Amino acid sequence: MRKTYSKIACMLLAVFFSIAAIAQTTTITGSVKNSTNKEAVPSVSVTIKGTNTGTFTNDKGNFTLSTTQKPPFTLIISSVGFETQEIVVTDASQKIEISAIPASTMGTEIVVSASRVPERILESPVSVERVNASAIRIAPAASYYDIVSNLKGVDVVTSSLNFKTPTTRGFGGSGNTRFNQLVDGMDNQAPGLNFSVGAIIGLSELDVDNMELLPGASSALYGPGGMNGTLLVSSKNPFKYTGLSFQVKEGVMNADGRYRDASSYHNIAVRWAQNVNNRFAYKINAEYIQAKDWLAADKRNYDRLSPTQKVIPGSRATDPNYDGINVYGDETTADIRAVLQGIGQQAYFLQPYINTLMGSPINVSRTGYDEKDIIDPTTLNFKLGGAIHYKFSDKLEAVFAGNWGTGNTIYTGSDRYSFKNFKMGQYKFELNGKHWFFRAYTTREDAGESFNATVTTRLTNEAWKPTITFTNGQATPKPTDWLVEYSQAYLAGKLGGMGDLDAHTQARQVADVGRPAAGTDAFKQIFDKVRGISIADGGGLFIEKSSMYQNEAQYNFSHLTAKVADILVGANYKMYNLNSEGTLFTDSAGPIHIYEIGAYLQATRRFFEDKLKLTFSGRYDKNQNFEGRFTPRATAVVTVAKNSNVRLSYQTAYRFPSTQQQWIDLTIGGGVQLIGGDKSFQSYYNFDKNAPYTLNANGTAGSVYNFKTFKPESVSSFELGYKGLHMNSRLLLDVYGYYGQYNDFLARTTVFQKASSSAPPNPANDQPFSVPLNIEEKVKTYGFGLGLEYRVYRTYMINTNFSSDVLKDVPANFVAFFNAPKYRFNLGVSNSALGEKKRAGFSVNYRWQDTFFYEGDFANGTVNAIHTLDAQVSYKIPKIKSIIKIGGNNILNEYYFNAVGNSFVGGLYYVSFGYNIY
């Protein structure tokens, strides 16, 4: 009984204190409007000075703030693009109306990427580029991901409409493992396929709050892989950005019908977020894109097996061994002399004439198909994302979030790939305290029905008619073999007095009789059957269901150590599970597991009344297959005048070979075997008993190739920069120069293995292998960048940048994948508040980049200079909180490609309607 009374008493006390607490709660309401046009301003921060209590204005500019503190107190009103204000509240019953005064944001924006703590971009110790939600809203780019290409020092490789890979300071590629991409703190790289998929499964445009780009070495804080930079994409917080938003873009592509017929472009995005009592908030967003993709149509002839793998003269009409870069199936090549010798042995009276043809190799290739004949151009992309936020208190918040995407797209890696029904998801749980965070997330990928278009087409040719029949690994030609028919027809033509080229033309016509034409049911039946068979079983389908798991935590001790230094520490654990069922990796016996661990520490101290800020960072990382490595960083920021800072940094970066560089085992175009660097491959391919050899510059067999210990690569980089405001804060100047040196630089080279250890070398017939290796020589890189942002008059803005990157001292016959123009230039003009009511806007951006030589696993060759012009005009309709935009990318329709073998990108023209776009 006594226990019962005690429980009742406790309940009554709890109710009493709850009622008392409610009674003591003060509720403040108010609104924020733009002082120039009286429009509501959403997402404005409203906090009580000296506390963590606060809220945000909703999509109508209104706010409600509850607090146990009694008036009088001071509210701090702040938002990007407006002056910060302090409002004294003396009466809780009074509705507070605030006029937000627009202000220039140049140099005042807060970034976190440079030091993992908030700081003004002017005071960043290294180069940083930032794109906020306002810049995304007025940009002429059809996709927010395209905006990155206009930033200083950035190159973007475009495999297709939805597959774009940015990089800084060189080493561009469709799968760039030297550049980190993080979405809300999650590494966006596919664990098995080794490319970042931010444009495919990342955030929808409506949910992007900002992007921060950190060029150059960044491993000290973001781990191995940040050799050339890190891109951080942050989503909108549902506590801050609430309500319904949607956007519809309709456009046209391939407008002139040069490569494809004109086609439509559809982009629909929607976002819903709700803030419930400043304790619980959630959001859900989705985006759908459909279009006919750009076409890869590089018909240049390519010598795939030469030491330098180069573009050569010739076409199908002039070269019997023609291998078009974006022509598939013609990678199969053979020397017809062996077949001619067989004919001579059976018809001895022809032998004397055949002997006259036996000098140089007579290499011929199979007839190929164009990309438009084999890859479905329909690009589909569906993204779905969401998050649940719960604040246990003003100092502790939990987040459950996920991003998932699926669709069809095209990718250029070691070959040209068609991704069909590709799926990838990222899911995380996060706890955020006042001084710390803990994050656990996973990345899971499923290649779906994706296939290697190059290999599938080669095998389609073979399924229709074998080039030559093999029995028990030995060539056993049959009269119906393509090469036999070709050789017989060629010999007949020569005996009939034809010239060599005419004889080859006749031979191809004879051998190709009955060849299924592209688009016919006969072709589709063979092609679809081959692409549905896994690579491990002799088809073109690759199975990829790898995953990655990561836990990480960080604690900021600055509140405890401020008198000595601001100290930050963190650590992470990562696990890869590679599962391709033998189609991509040597994992036919079961998944391959790889773990990594890492930890970092950063200390910052200010001197001379904040005129000098010194920061020292260090990180240690260990991969189970490689020795651990410590990467230090030291930076200094010197304030030379108000809003003018000089920065100096020494940074190091460290990159473990990617999962593919370690374990890939894939046959690519031309029959080259792409293998990893793990030492198990040496016994797997019998290299220890039948050592491969290299090629000389003239294409003849060279010396035996000696395998050396496969190691991670590292870079040490020095940077000197300046950023400052001038001309009454109307001009922002940012300039930098850097110099870096790579150690154990990771590259690839091609070697050949003889049919047997006792056989003579024959590069034309021996098996080629592409092997990763470390270059012993010191490879150097250097460059500079200059950026200007100028407010000409009122809201008229001009921004321009010019940058350069150079790589030196790469030994001959090595593929370095630097892939950067020596010079690039951007110029933009914009105004987001035109007219008496400030409702109209426009933006124009011009981009130029220099000619450069591109190197990749698929093909090497010259990329011509690129000129593009993007533009848009917009008009706001405040009554319905909407904006209409008409714009286009590459509006002059100057087709270009920025990597050999990739799509030819033309103009994309669109009109969009957006509702409640912040």
C-alpha cells in the first residue's frame, strides 16, 4: 500500500511540475520580410542571444519560438544574404515584424571543409570554393552538379548525361579515385565499381543546401583518396527548410539531329519537410529524370595494342584492321597469314604466290557496330531520399537518413558500359552533440542488368560467326569461320588482279554475308542473349553487389583546451565486401573483405591578437593489405589587413590502391586482361613460370617484366594563396599557386605473356595484360588559380577565374591518367533582382579549356579545346511563391567531348517552373 501511495505521489508531482513548466513557457511569434520587396524570407535563423534556443522562419517567413526565459531578452536574426540583426523583446505578447536588409555575402560565408570546423571562407587556411542554395537557384546549369564545372580549377569528365565526375589539379577520369565526394558526411564512391555516383543517387536539386570544394591534397582530415580534392555536398535541414517544394523542367536535347533525332528532356523533383515543435523534423524528397542520352561517336582509328595505344590514320574503308574508338566489336583482330599458309598446304600450286604475301603481318579486324546500334539511349534516373531528425535537447540530436537511386545510364571505364536497372543506396545513423558526432553508414550497390557494351558486341559477332574455331585451346579452322572466309576471298581477289585494298573490301563483304543488321530481330536476339550471360560464363553481364560499412566519430575539445589550442580528434573504421561473383574481381569463390582504420588530430592556435592562425593536423590510416601511413598537414593564415588574408600550407595525401587496382580481373576491348596488383595474380596467371615481357618503342618484344612490391602512393604539396575583399567589399580576390611531388605514383602499363615459356615472343598473338604498378621516379605537379568576384552595380555580379595544372617527369610508356588542360577559363555575369520589383533575373556563363592529351584504360587521344556558353532568364511570382526559368547549357550547340570515348555533348534547352524554391 505504501508503494502505491508513493507512486501516486510521484505522478502528482510530475504532473504539477509539468503544469508549472508549461505555465512558465514564453512563446514569441513573428515574421521576417525582405526590406526591398516586402517578400517573406524563409529559413532565417532566430535564436535567443547567449543560449542554444532557437528556430527558423517557415516558407511564409513566420516563426514561433518557445522558451522558459522571461523577457526582456535579445533575439539574433541571421540569414545568408542579409545583415545580422539583434532585436530586444520586452513583451512576449507582441508580434515581432522584422525587415531583413540584403547584404553582400562575398567573403562572409561560413565553410567547414577546410578545417572540419566552421570558419569564414576568408580565413580558410587552404583554397575553398563554395556554392550555396541561392547560387544553385540562379545558375544556368540544368543540373546542380554541372555548377561545379564552373568553379576555379575544376575539370569534369562527362561519360553521359547523368554520369559526371569532377576533379581538381589533374587526374580526371570517369572513375576518379583520387578525389573524394561526401554527401552529408557519407563517402559517395561505389565500393566495387570505384566511381562516385553523386549525380545518380545523390541529393535531388531541391534538397541541396550547399556544396564545398576543397582542391588539392586533403587526406589529413578526410582520409585516403583525397589526393586531388574533396567535394562536400550538404542537404537541407528539415528544421530550417520546411513545407512543400517542387520543380518541373521540360527541355529538348539533340536539337539539330546531328547524332540523334531531337528528343525531350524531363526532370521532376519534389520535396516535403515538416518541423514539429522544434524537436522532431522529417523530410522526404524525390527526383525523376528521363531523356535520350548523348551519343559517343568518335570514329577515329585506334591502335589498341601499340606501346602508346594511340589514334592512327585510317577508316573502315582504308584500313582492314580498323578499330574505331566508339565502334564496338571491331576490337577482335587477327593475322590472316596463318590461314593463308593452311590454304597453301592444301593447294600446293598456290604456295609460291602465298609465300609472296608472308612478309609483314596482314592484320584484319571484325566489322563493328556503332554505339547508337547497341546501347539503349533512354536515360532514366529516379532518386528517393529522406531523413528523420529528433532533438533530445538543444545539445543532442539524432538523425536517420538515406538516399537511394536507380536507373539507366552509360559509363566509360576500361570499356564502354551500359548501366541498366543499376541501384545504389546509402543509409546512416548519426548522433550530433554540441562538441561531438558519431556516424555509422553503409553503401550498397547492385549493377542490375548492366553489361559491358564493348565485350558484348565482340561476343555477338562471335556468336553469329566465330572468327576462328578453337578446340582444347588450339585453333582448328573451319570453312565457315569468319577469318577463313575472309582469307579465301582475299586470296581470290589478289589472284584476280585486285589491288590490296580492293581485295580486303571484297573479302569483308564475303565474310559478312548474313551478318545481322543492327536493330533487326536477328541481331537483338543474339545481342540480348549475350548481354544476359555473366562475364564469368563468357557473356557481357557483370554482377556487382558489393557493399561498404563505415563508423566514424569526432570530438572537439576546444571548449576545454582553448587557452592552449583548439583541438579536434576523430577516428573511423571501414569495411569493404567485394561481391561480383567472378565477373569483376577474383571473387568467384566468395566475397573479398578489406578493412581500413584511421584516426586524425588537429590543433589550432591564434597569435598576435588573431593576426596569425596556425593549424597542425595529422592522420594515420591502415589498410589490411598495406602498411599504415601518417599524413601530416601544417597551415598558416596571416591577416595583413581587414578582410585580407595570406595563407600558406604544407599538405600530404595518401591513397591506398582502389579495390579494383587491388583485385580486378576483367577482359576488356582487344582481349587485354585488366588485372589487379595483389601478388596472388602472379601465380594465378603463371607469371612466376612464364614471365611476361614489355614492348619496345617500335612495337617489338622487349625485356622481361619484373614485378615489384605494390604500394600505396602519396603526394606532398605546398600552396601559397591570398584572399581578400577590396573596393568597399565589392571585389573579392582569390589567388593561389601550388607545387606537389608524388611518391610511388600509381599508373598502369601493358605487358605480354607468351603462349608458353619456351615459345618465341609474338606481340601480335601473345596475351596482353594491363598491370598496375608504382613509378619509382618522382612525378611532379604544379599550377595556379586566380578568381575574381565583382559587384558592378547594385545586384549586377561578374565572376571570372583562370587556372592551370601541369604534370611533369612521367616516364615513357606509362599511362598516368593526368587528363587536365594546361589552361582553363570561366566568365560569368548575373543579376537575381532586376526590375522595379526585383522579380526578374538572369545569368550567363562562358567556359573555355585548352586542348590536352587524354589517357585512360579505354582509349588515349587528343581532346580538342572546348567552348561552352550557358544562360538563363527567370521571373519570380511572389503571390504563389514560384519562379519560372528559361535557359540552356551549351546554348551554341558546339558539340564536345572531354574524355576520349565519351559522349559528344550538345545543347540542352529547358523551361522550368519551381514552387517554394528557397
